[in-house]
Amino acid sequence: MVTKMLSNELRDQKIIVVSFHPGWVRTTMLYTDKAPLEPPESIRGMIKTIETLDLDSTGKFFDWKGNEMPW
């Protein structure tokens, strides 16, 4: 809801607001030892997606590969 509200507030200023699901990433947190993604892979995917965003993207939710996810 914060993403949607903020995207509506900032649209006129041409500021893009999105949310990301980084995927299941191997970290130092519990139960991630079997996660298929290393942090750099998830980050690279999100950066690649960020580079393609435009104002039509604002308010949306994406996975780390750039696929739009349902709210």
C-alpha cells in the first residue's frame, strides 16, 4: 500500500516508485542455506529492471527478474 500511495503522490514529480521481491536469497539469516540465489545475482537482476523503468511502471511490484507480480 505504501508503494501505491507514494507512487500516486510522486507521479506529478516524475518520480518512479516500485517494490521488489528479491527472490529467495542465500544470506546469514536462518533457513536460507538452501536458497538458490546469491545476493549479487538478485541485485544484478533488480538493477537491470530498475534501468528499464519508466513512469508507466510506477506503483508496480516486480520480482528480481523484472516480472511484474500481482498485488
